[in-house]
Amino acid sequence: MFRHFRSDIQAVFENDPAARSRFEVVFTYSGLHAIWAHRIAHYLYRKSWYTSARIVSQVSRFMTGIEIHPGARIGDRLFIDHGMGVVIGETCEIGDDVVIYQGVTLGGTGKEKGKRHPTIGNNVVIGSGAKVLGSFSIGDFSNIGSNAVVLREVPMNCTVVGNPGRVVKRDGQRVGDRLDHTQLPDPVIEMFRTMQKEIDELKAELREAREPMVGGERRK
């Protein structure tokens, strides 16, 4: 367990240009605190001290805003940047050199037993607000875009964006139509636009229906 601590600190320096000193990182990085607390909780969980493990997990959640179930398996050099709102489920498995940003959920889709959370490969980056839900794998060296909702397996070396998430790049090549992730459609605005279009069409139909009547009254 303790052999991971040095590499966890190094991961911060490799991924965050704002990190200035080891003292600052050790005492002020909540993502690092959550990972260390989880390593302790996971050790207790493997010893079948489930209640003690959950207590450590809940204290860490209260202090850092990051919820990691003691049963989750985390590899080396995980970096959680600005981790408020991150949730990692019980049967989730995370590989080495993974980067997770704030608001990410690695969760399940129901109340089924057994493996119900995703398996994240090595060197994966998961953007802010992304949701990866279900028992499937995210391939090595893949990128999950901000606010993407991923509900099925992602191969290696892919970029996924959108809701529901879809692969837009694989092995450095574009896949399908290009989706500009900075200009995703707003469903509420789209709904109002559709309603306004229907209202305009109804007005036009009423106007056309009234014109013969008006013309007939004028002829009288």
C-alpha cells in the first residue's frame, strides 16, 4: 500500500503544471488525499473489515468531496484533478496513469449483482462531468470528453464525446461526422425552436383559411 505514495505524488507533478512543491501537494491536493484514504480503505476491505473500510471512505468523502468505494481497484499514478463530485463505484477497476477531472461518475446502471461498474484501461483521460455507466471496458489511451455519457465499450486509442457517447476519433483518424464538442446542442432551446416553428405554421394555415372569408365579405 505505502509503495504507491511516492508515485502518487509524482503523478501530480506530471499532470498539473500548477504544482510547485511536494509540501504543497501533500497538504493541499484533495484528489491525492482521497486516493491515499482509498488505499487504506481498500486494504481494510480486502481484510474483510468492511465497516472500518466504509468509515474511512465516508470520512474521506466528507473531507474531499470525492467518493471512492473501498472495493474499487485503483492502479498506480491515478491523478484526480479538482476532484469535487467524483464518484467511483465498488466493482470499478482503474488502470495505471489515468487522469480524472471533477464531476466524473464511474457507476452502474441498475441493482444487478456482481461486476456492474466499468473497467478503465491504462493512460485514459476522463473529462469533467463525464459519466461512464455499466460493466464494460474503456480501452488504453482513450479520451472521454467533458460531459460525455458512455454506455458501451470503447476500444483502444479512441476519443468519445456526446450524450450518448460516440467515438469520433480512433487511432488518430476521424470516425463519422465531426462533432464540435464546444458547440453541443441545447435540448431545451431545440425544443422551443421546434414549438415556435409549429406555431408559425399554424398561424400561416389560419391566415390562409381566413383570406377567402374576408374576400367574400368584401364582395358583398
